[in-house]
Amino acid sequence: MSTITVTAPAKVNLHLEVLGLRADGFHELAMVMQSIDLADRLTFSNTADGRLSLSCDDPALSIGEDNLVLRAARLLRERSGFQELGAAITLEKCIPIGAGLAGGSSDGAATLVGLNALWGLGHSCADLERLAAELGSDMPFCVQGGSQLCFGRGELLEPLSDGSEPLAVLLVKDPRVSVSTPWAYGRCRQRHGGDYLVGEPAFEQRRRALRQAGWIRPIRAAQPPPLRNDLQSVVEPETPAVQTALQLLRSLPDSLSVAMSGSGPSCFALFPDLTSSRQGYERLRKDLESEGLRAWCCSLRSGGARIEA
């Protein structure tokens, strides 16, 4: 194959619990992450000249060496041992930047999936997840996606069975606002560090409790996720855009639950299906426009980065 196209879906956090600090200085997390039908699209063309290039239709996104797409491509090529491998990569950006939706991580994961196929390297999904873990905490999840328990920094994955119910979200973000993930975790430590759990036995107790939660097997409207996000308690008070988004979403009578995703500033309301999500959007349309907020109605997605047929 000379060209491959891969979809790279966004994610939301159905549960984000900050347990405490690890020996390596990162936070120990217990999460449920969920892919949604808001996706970037990456096209990979084989050049076989040792060059890796990236172009993007969003001028706000850096396409330099710091971009996770190029970092993932370089890492995969390095591990392959074939430095002559090259690719021209085109990124069509739909996931908002700096939104707490793992857009950059999903693009990086899609790069591993796409170039693994384009270059005929034959890595398994588990191999790609291990490579992804070297680049970012959310990237391993984004390889397979769907519904997964995520522990450690987010790289320790336990897939959940997909529910048969067509749950959906109404996603809202102020395009003028972004939140620094390191800042959010730093504020969490400042405010709640005294309440952190300490030690592996305490961490494992919370992991076990999440594994046994009735709402995750499977995720369904009859027992909707309570949507816990420990970072919301520190981001919301200091971010007016998050306050506004959550207030509007909470006003919808038919939503199942409401929360911020990741470190924000994206917020979402969970609905039984895509139709009710769209109805919720119509109820809020004028208010969203007056506040300068963007919105997306998205179904929950059963998989992560996928090669288009």
C-alpha cells in the first residue's frame, strides 16, 4: 500500500479519580475513558526516502518536531531499524486543540497504527500501546479506544465490554480558552494533596472498587455513570468558561449526568441516544452562541484509531 487513511477519535473521561502520587512524581489515576465520534483524519503516503513531513489544515497547530504525530513516527521508525522509511502525513483537524479530549494523543496513536500498516512492520496492538506509553499517558488508550479502565498514569489498560445502547454526549467548549494539564494537576496537589492515598495497597483498593462498580458493566442509560472528575473541583472555580459550560449543560432536563473532560475546558452532558443529545443542543443553541461556545453532538464509539476501508 502506498497510502493509508486513519481516523483518530476524541475521548471523554467518564471517571477520573486522582488517587495520590507515585514514586516517579506522576499522579496515580483510576479512570474510565470513552471514545466518541468526533475524530481527526490522518493520511499517510509512503515516500521511502527517509523523510517524515506533516501538514495540517489548522494553522493554530504546530507541525514542528514537538508534534506527537512526528514524535510517534520517529519512534516507530527508530524501533523498526529501517531509517530509510519515510512518509508524508496530512492531518485534517476536527478535535479542538487543548480541550481535554486527547486530540494530540489520538493523532499520535493513529500515526503508530497507520505507519505500522503502511510500512508493513507487523506490530501487534499491544506492541503499539507499549510504544505509545513512551510518548504520553493518554496515547495507549487511544490505540484501541472504546471503553477502558485506565490506571497508573493512564497507560495501564483494562478494556470493558461495549454496551449495546447508543449513548451519546453533547460536548461544549469555549474555543478561546485552554487549560494546562500540568497546571491542573499541580493545583490538585496543592489543594488536595493532604487527602491523597499513600502506597500501592491503598491504590489497589480504589482500583478494585472501580472495577466492581455496577455502572461499568456495561455502560447503559438505566444506570448512567456518575461522571466523577477530581480535576473539575480545581479547574471549575478558576475557569469562567468551564463554569458557564457546566451551568448550561446542567440546565438540560433530559441529560443523564454532566462533567468536565480531562483537565478541561471541554464539558459534556451524557444522553441516552444521539437524538436526545441533538435536542439538548437545540434547547441551548442561542445561549451557546451568545456565550461564544462551540458544541458537538457525538455518539460513544466502540474503537480507537482505525484504518479506513
